[in-house]
Amino acid sequence: MLKANIQVAYDVITPKYFFRPGVVRYPLSARSDFEINVLSTLISLTPGTLILDVSEDKKALYIHAMYLKSPEAFVRQLKEGMEKDY
């Protein structure tokens, strides 16, 4: 976590542009407000990410990522690391 925060800070203050920002639609398996809240909080703790919105039907999160090479890979990594289908 410390290393990732240092990398984000370095990228922000240096003139060279290292990051590739983008917005991703993240489909949710979580259904309750509590589950969505916990998941979005955990995702926001990841350096370089920010939750922008939850869809009105509560089936998707919209996430801004500073380091987005592949939206599909980003979603897959989050699914594997933070959310499990039950």
C-alpha cells in the first residue's frame, strides 16, 4: 500500500506522464446497500482509484482508475480480489 501511494504521488508531481486514466463500468454481484458500500470503500482504498457513481439499478459501479491499460483486465482483477459470487 505504501509503495503504491508513493508511486501515485511521484506520478502526480513529475512532468513525465506515466498514468493512463480511464473510467470503467464494473458489474456488481453485491446486491444490498451494505455490500455495495463495503466494496466501494475497499476499491477506493486502492491507490489511483475513485468510485464515481453507482447505477440506479445497483448493478454497476463506475470507477475512475489512474492506471488503466485494459478495462477488461481491471474488472477481472477486482472481481478476483474483492468480490466473490455466492
